Amino acid sequence: FYAIGYTGLFGGADAKIMIGLSLAVPWSLTVVRPVLGTEFPILPISISIFDNALLSSIITLPYAIASNVAWKTRTRLSLFNGLEKESLVKKIGAMFFCVKKERSKVKPYDLIAEKSGKLILFNKVREEDLTPEELQSLPENVFITFSLPLVIFITTGFMATILLGDLIIFLVKSIL
């Protein structure tokens, strides 16, 4: 987890939480006996927590799609106005990972996903909020990325691991 945090794939606090969990609970799931019985005796419980955290983060995808479809239906405007030169892959990515908002609804802590006609799907978290001048300079409608901290998903992953076990291993075992 130190290497993942060091490379910037997720935030420093999230890496520290996962390192702390690895040190606090170094055993495997065989000690806990989850409901689904999906323990993998070789792996420490922190790997299962991380697996479940990543799996629980997927719930944002249907929300983003539904939100963008609702925005398009409500406004009857193009989702990609001003972004016509972007690739189809980036546009599909924006549908899954971003939410279109009117400038008046953008909050100072939102992470803007477009700049100068380019989509930026994976932003680094800003240290400071957007200033009122920056908010006013945004396009009328703009994509924002989710700024949900990974710790929310680590918490749900922890609860799912204790109660159910490693859901990814369960899915793999079910398929095979």
C-alpha cells in the first residue's frame, strides 16, 4: 500500500489508512469466518478490504450515467458542447466518471473535468477551493469529477469484508 500511495494512485491519507489496517489486522479472513465463507488463507485481510473498497466504488458509475442522462433530458443541450474534438473514448469516460452541472451549481470544492475544450477525467485533488473568479470563468455547463474520498469506500469495504468476505474472490469462485 505504501508503493500505491507513493506513486499517487490514491491519496496519502488513504494509503496511511490501508497501511494502518495492514498493521492492526495482519491475519487472513480465516480468523473472522464471514457469511459467504470467501476467505483466501494466503492473503491478509487488508487485501480483501481493498478489493471490496474498489468494488464498492463502482456504485458511482450508474449514478454518473443517470445524472448525465437526466441533465441531457432536462436541458435538451449537448453533453459535449465545446468538447467536439475529444475522442469517443474520453466522451464515454466522461459519461461514467463525471457529472455535467450548470455553472451556478458548481461548488468551490468540485473538481472540474474540462479545461480549454479538453476533458481531464482523472484530476489530482486540489489543495485549495476554486475562487469566485475561477467559478465565474467556467463555461455555462461543465463536467465535474467525483471528489469522494477513498476512505468512504475503505469503510464500506471493511464492513463488507467482515460480514461477507472478499467479494471479488466470491465472484471469481462463482464464475469458475
